[in-house]
Amino acid sequence: MRHGQNDLRLAVGRKAWLFMGSDDHAHAAANLFSLIASCTLHGLEPEAYLADVIRVMPHWPRDRYLELAPKYWATTRARLRADELARPVGHLTVPPPFTPEQQPAAS
């Protein structure tokens, strides 16, 4: 995508964002846009990432949600069972937490 095309989408968005309906809806949209931008930054296809995370999230321990962030998703996804992740519904085996030596490097 060329630089000018991205600018055009933002300019069109500015007018559309005036009609979000409420501040809560605007904040929700901003959170989603930020998540999509983070996916792009980390080389992930946003739609595939969101589909995977929505599939995994009900089974994932609350204290380990950071592993589902776009920055760590490739490492986390590699640890999941592909056959379970490919199913639209059903149980997922959650891998054990990383040991300190395995922890993905923060950058």
C-alpha cells in the first residue's frame, strides 16, 4: 500500500468516527484499531489472529493473557495443538507456562 492511500483512509475515517454513537463505542473502536495495528507491526494477518484468539480465549488462564498479545502470538500459537486449533469449537489443550529460560525476549 502506498503512503497516500493510507492517508486517504484516515481522512475518510475522521468523518465517520464522528458518528460512533457514544464515547464507549469510540473507545471500543480505538482499541480494535490499536489491536489491528499491533498485528500489522508484528507481521500477523489481523483477521486470522483475531479468529485464533477468539477460539483460544475461553480456555486460556486469566493470568496468562499476555501470551495472547500480537507480540507473543507466533510463539504461543506454535505451542498449541494444530488439530485442536483447526476445529471451530471444542476443547483446547493449554500448554504449560513458559519457564524463565523459555520466556520470549521483551523488546
